[in-house]
Amino acid sequence: MNRTLRLELALISLLCLVPAAQAADPVMISSLQAYPEAYKMKVVQVTGMVSGYKMHHFIGERTKLEKCIQNFLVDDGSGMIEASYAALCQMGPVMLKDGDQVTVEGHFLGNLDVRLVTKR
């Protein structure tokens, strides 16, 4: 096997190991509200304060795993957006409360379907 072919195969192997994670774009909530079609289904990052917090629990019929769903609003000063963060309670998700300063990442669907929450 020639050297160029080996190098190409090595590069392809390395690229297969890199996770295909979508990078979140930091945005202002006012931009999401002004241009919803531009952000639809994209992963975005919003930073702001939590309000209107509500927690819901339920247990799956087949799995018997407890799921925690946190619904809340995020206000970044330019606007407010609804967010929903679902996780298995046993996995120790970040638990929020009104007044928390957070950075959330999620898919924009008119609201945020949150996949990652960080308290500041």
C-alpha cells in the first residue's frame, strides 16, 4: 500500500472517531422571535434568568424509570422564551428554580427543547 493511501485511510479513521455533535449558536431571544424560520430546528444557546418554573414527574409504564420534566421561561433582557428540559431523575439532572441564571442549549421549535443546562 502506498504512503498516500495509508495517510488517507488514517485520516478517514480519525474522522470517524470525531463525534458528530451539533454546535450551538449563541443567540438573543429577540432574534429567535424576530426570525423564527431562520432558527427552526437549529441548536441554539440562550443565556438568561429562569422564571415560571414547574416540575412534572412521571414513571414509564414499560421501563418504570422516573422522568423529570422541567418547564420554565428564560429571559435574557431582550425577550422571553418557553423551555422544556426532560431527563431521567435517577441521572441527577440540573435542577432549576426561579431566579437561577442559566445557559441553555436546545433545538428551537418555537420554544426550546433543551438538551443541556448550565447554572451560572
